[in-house]
Amino acid sequence: MERKSANPEGLVRPAVRQLVPYETKYMPECIKLDANENPFPWPAKMRETLVAEKLAFNRYPDGMGQDLKTRIAKYTATSPEGILIGNGSDELIQMILLTFGGAGKSLIIHPPTFGMYQIYAQLTETTVVEVPLLNGLDLDTEQMLRASQAPEAQLVIICNPNNPTGSLFPREEILRLVGESGKIVVVDEAYAEFSGETLIPEIKNYPNLVIMRTFSKAFGMAGLRVGYLLGQPGTISLINRVRPPFNVNSFSQRAGILALDYLNEYQEQIQQIKAETQKLQAALNGVPNLRVYPTRANFILFKPEDPDRWASELLRRGFLVRNMGVLPALGKCLRISAGLPEENEGFIRAVREISAAALSL
């Protein structure tokens, strides 16, 4: 029998062949200011309680996540039937696009924004329509509405506050898109706990409004991958059809439940993170030849004269920041998130050193 040589690359779907893998830097020896994480540890009693619990890891988790959904419903003042939990926001984005996207359909986004929207659109063969932010910071509501009227348009995703700019878009502009587009409008509120703004109360008014939330940021659970969608029950039930079984593990579900029992402790962390972010922003604003953009999240976008050199110099001093590359209308920028107070003090010293060295050239 003649043996045929196999060429896996030739069998890959075209959408995957064109995809560039999402890569992150793992540098545990550095101070991580690159991933918009909560730098504080969990509340001590929460950690002790979770470790002491006897979870049945030999059994599948609750596939519907009922206890976690009940707890989220109390936190968000919504109904459990209008909640869907996922393995981080990434899986939720994928499920949304599997439900409403696909070949011959299009997704409208507002670059610069979170890169995973585009990646999952490619994987689901959904066409991406880009409506860049005005001046790199503000929603072009009129143009987004025009784009949404195309027959193939199915979805609009708005990141609010926006990653990576930190912009908080006016609620009336978003609600205009929800009310006039006639399409599914997903509002990614990953950083809502820091901005203090949400559209959750509007869900009852709009069956096409879906809000995405996460435990990764304010609740310090980035390593556990827990996110959730909020919407009217009928809309959520449609997305639930593509949800993989047992998609959120038992430990993560229990951690999410416990985290919402420690809201006071987390609120203290959020206020400290906001204060540290303001301190970093004030320090960066005092550095010559540096443009710093306003933020309502736990991160700051800024633009040095030579971002690549700055990223390299900061890394040499032990600080890992996010080099955003070239952003529409903004050019090359760096992004940092607030660390622990002592880490932020060290970062500010490093920034001043780099600036002084550049001015002396």
C-alpha cells in the first residue's frame, strides 16, 4: 500500500492560515504593568475559605453555573435567566460570534480597541468593519450607525471604558447605537468597576443589548478565567446554544461566588487602584515630551517620543509595559496598568531617569 505524505498546513482552514497567534510575554522576574490586572492579593479570609473547601474535582462542575449566576444576579440586580458564564471574556466573545456572526455576516468595531474581537471574527469567518475612533479617542456614532445599516451587519462591539485608550464613551451615544442600529450591540464593560458607569439598567429596555463583564480585572481573578454576559433571557438563551458543556471549572465558579461576598474589601482595592492610577497619570503628565491620555480605567495610555526605546529602557529597569505599536490616529504608544504602591513609585523614578537621559542627549 502506497504511503501518502501528509501536509497539515495544506489542510488548515484559510481563516486559520491567515491568523497571527496572540502572544504574551511571560517574564516573572519583572514587575508586570502590562496586562491591566489587579495587583493586590485576594482578601485573606476569602483565600482561606476557598482553600479549606472540599470541592469534588473528580466530578464535572455545574454546567449551568447556577450558584454563581444567582450570586451575579444579586450583584448586578438582574435575573439569573439573563446571565451566561464563560471561561473568561475570550470565550464569551467567541460564543457571541458563533451565534450571530459567520460567513456573509459582519462585525463593526471601533479601532483602537481590544484585539480579540478581530481574532474571533476571523476564526468564525465574520467580516470585520472598522469605524476608527475620532482622534483615536471618541466614538464616531454617525459612521457606526451608517455601517450598521448594511444588510450583512449583525453585530457591534463597544469597549467601554475602551482598551487601550481608557476612554469612557457617553451612554447616550451607545444607547443611540442600540436603539437605532437594529443589530446586536455588545458593550464590553471589563473595566466598569473602575469607571463606575454601566448600562446594566438598560437591559430591560433593549433585547439587542448584551453586556460583557469579567472577574479578571477588579476582582483579581485573571488566572482563573471567569467572565459573564448579561442580557434579556431570550437573547442569552440563543448564545447559550453554542456554549461548551462544563465550560467554567468548579474552583473558578466557587471563587467567583466568594469574591462577591467580599465586595467591601474589593471596593477598597478598587479605590486604591484608582488613586494609584491618578498618581501615575500626574507623574507622567509632569514628564517633558510625553503625551498622556485621560483614562477611566485602571490603565494609562501614553506616547513618548520614542516608544520602542522607552519600552526597552523600562524593561531594562525591571518594568514590563505593553508596547501597543501603531494605533489609528494616535501613532506608537505604550500602556501601563497600576501596580502596587511601591511598584508605582519605582516606575515613576524609572520614567524620570529615562526622560532626564533623553533630555541630556
